[in-house]
Amino acid sequence: MPHRRDRHGRGVRGPLALPNRFTGHPMRFPGRSTAAEYFLECMTASVQRLMETCPEALVGVDIGVEDVPSSGFDWAALDRVPLAAALEATPDHPGRIVIFRRPLERRASDRADLRDLVHVTLVEQLAALTGRSMHDIDPDVDDDF
């Protein structure tokens, strides 16, 4: 078995982890993307899939990602941590969907499960915002999550 520098999954250690003297940032190694990068890849793939199945559901809707639910909303009424939030359009702002990264990552068992969970959550929020059924937005969605 070859010797690896990242035996315990904590990242690269030693001189390679120090900031580069030219850029001021640590060296970026090719390979597996970080959790945040992978989450954004999942979101992008989900939005692209929805652009193919039901592009009219995305018209006038801004989609964003936050790490955790902010204190700007009253989450105390819920008995669990929210995975996403949908805000209806006002005359000043378009409709908005905010997907919370950390709660979704905690709920998913692996990366493939996270990709599916992100898509189902986005479809659920679009359905709530537009008044359409989940199967109208994406006929292949598995709503038994």
C-alpha cells in the first residue's frame, strides 16, 4: 500500500499546506472537491435538470444557498431544523428559494444521497412556491425521501 500524506482525512499537512509566497493561499491539490464545492455542483446539476423538465417554474425565482438557517426567520415554531425556505414574490422582490447546505449534508448518508436530497428539496420548494405538483416540475422525482 502506498504512503499517503492524508491518512486520516484531515487534509494535507506540512510544508505543502503553508501559504504560497506568490499567491498567499495554500496549494490546491487536484482530486476530490470540498463539501461546499460539491454542494454547489449538486445545486447546479439540479437547476440544469429543472431547466430541461420545467423551465417555466424557474421564471421569476431566485435560488440561493446558505450554510445554516439565519436568525432572520422564526424557526422556533418548527420542531426540526429546516432544510430550505421559500419566500413568495413581492412587488419589490422576485420569489426566492434558499437551500441550507449544512442541514442537508447532515441528513444525507453519502454524496450520491446528497445529490438526490438537494434535488428533491429544490423541487419541493418550487412546488410550494409555484403551486404546481412535484411531478409537474420533475416527473422523475422520488418524493419518498
